[in-house]
Amino acid sequence: MKYFRLNHTDLTVSNLIMGNMRLVQLSRREAETLIRTAMDEGINFFDHADIYGQGRCEELFAEAVQMNPGIREKMILQSKCGIRSKENYYDFSKEHIVRSVDGILQRLNTDYLDILLLHRPDPLVEPTEVAEAFDVLHRSGKVRYFGVSNHNPAQIELLQKYIPHKIVANQFQFSIAHTPAIDSGIALNMGIDQSINRDSSLLDYCRLHDISMQAWSPFQHGSFEGPFLGNFEKFPELNQAIQSIAETYAVADTAIATAWITRHPANIHVVLGTTNPQRIKDACKGSELPLTREEWYRLYKAAGNIVP
């Protein structure tokens, strides 16, 4: 397992993150097995959100590990807030952020979060309110560091203008089959669909500002359209290429899909949303797997992209 110091923090983190969005689908015993498998494989970074299972995922996580100070100190815990899922709108008000964190801490049975992310951009955001909320949470010791999820560079800049705390992380969707973050840079100045800049050069911006990137849905394609791994009907060339490279390294296809992301020099985290312990083990073999440039580009092109 590869570890590195997260920029602007004192946190040493695994480059694979266990995501807990689907944890509520499991029994307590199954959840414990899943989490223990992740920890045994070297994952120390766990991602939550207050809307996952309407909070039940956080509760089940704490129950499954029998959360206590000894267990807590072995983990980097991150959660997200800002989506009012029942009413279907976003809320970055000071009151909502502070109240949300109190609920998260209660459900996770911990006194503090290592990182709090704002979940999806709220167009009604008042950056000064966010700054006040972050200040209250930091001074009280409830949150150590702050970040965002699914934010573009301008949205990050707007927040950072008012927030004295450095934004340390941003989650975004990224996989071999979902690559807007790099497509336009590769196809620059070409009159094709791939050259359309869809995210304001988010990846380059975050690298310039030392903001950690966390890739969610690393085995999915499109916007919630399902997995590309094993989908030979829609991605025959890609899956054939993945299988060929997997045979070279004697690993599962999941490891290759993971390694394609971890090979990027930005130290992108891979957020694993699986509920299958074996898939976690397979993915972990991609943590440090050294794909060559030729292999990396082969997979990128097999997914249907152009390298001019």
C-alpha cells in the first residue's frame, strides 16, 4: 500500500480510500468483515457522508468496528455535508454545516473528523458563512481539516478567498472510462468533442494549489451509468486491454483499473465503493502497481479516446 503526507496537513494517508456509501446494504457482521479487510490490506482512510443511508452508514461503521479511542487513532475519518437529501437541495449555511457535523460525530462515535468536505456546490453559498462554520468547528476541535467535493476551480477560489483554512482535498469522478479531467488537455486546440474543457482544468488547478484529488466511481463510466469492468458489450476493447495487462502482472482487472488512476503523478486517491471484500483485496494490488506509460496510454485509447 502506498502512503503519503497529505499536503497542508500532518496526515499520512493511504492512496486508496474505503468509501462507505453502500455500507447500509450489509449486515453488521458483513460490514465488520469489509472494514477489517480494508484495514488488513493497509487502507487507513475512510470516507463517509451524512446522506449515505440517511446517516445509517456512519452508525453501522461505528458499530461494526466497535469504535473506541484505540481504533479511532488508526483511522483517517472523512465525511461530507451540505446536501439535504429529503428536500433535494443544497445548504452551505453556517447553521446547517455545524449541525451536520454534530450529527456525523455522534453517529461515528468520535470526537472529531480528520477532514470535512462540502458535498456538492451550493449556488446560494455565502462564503463568509462557510468561513464562520469552519472556524467554529476547527476551534472546537471537531474538524481538523477542510475540503470540497465536486467543485470546480472558480468555486474553490471563491471559498478560499474567505476561508482562512487551506482547502486540502476535492473529490471528483474519475476512471479510465470517465476522463473529462484530462481529455481536453490531451486534445487541445482540436475541433472535436474530446477537446471541450468540461471542468475548467480542475486537475491542473488542484495540482498547482496542492489540493489532493479523490476519484470516486473509479470503476464506473458516465454519470452513474454502471461499471465498465466486465462490460464487454459496451467496452470490448477496453476490457480486452485490461485483461491483457492484468495477465502480465498476474492481478485481477480491478487492480489494473485502480493502477491506471494511481499511476498519475498527482497522487490521486481511489475511493472504493465496493461492498465485496475480495474486490477490495484486488484493488489494493493496484495501489503501487507500476504501469508503464505505454500501458497507461493503451488503456486510455482503448476506452475510446484519441491521442493526437
